[in-house]
Amino acid sequence: MIYSQNLDKFYIGETTDVNHRIKLHNKHAFKNAYTKAADKWTLKLKFQCVNRENAIFLEKFIKRMKSRKFINKIIEQPEILHDVLNKK
């Protein structure tokens, strides 16, 4: 999960190389992407999954919540995501 201070927005995604992905977002490598609107994205949460299926499940789950309150809660308590996966 990355965050733009000037937009005050979060972006949730999955990748195998977080640092490389942030660099790409900050370089605006994704021309039609939501993230091109900001100049600087910073890492707020990195959560490692055992497989891509779980990573995509969590990404969709967080996006479906559409809640800044929930996002802030999982940043403070990432173990919540283990609970989400266990209930899957």
C-alpha cells in the first residue's frame, strides 16, 4: 500500500518487488494509471503473502471496503489481514 501526501490518497496493489514498483509509480511509468496524478508515493504497508492468489484476494478485499478508517486500522495492525485470509 502506497500513499501520496499531496493527494492525500492511498493506492493498493500487489507486486513481487515493492521498491521497483514504487519507483515505477514515481516515474509515472504507467501512463493511464491512477498514480500518475501524484509526484511522490511512499510505502505505508507491505504485507507478504504466501502466494499471488492471497495477495489478489487481499487487494480486492481492501478496495471493496472503500474505507480510509479501515486502511488506517490495517496500517496500525497489519495482523488483521491474517484474520481476513483465515476467514476466506
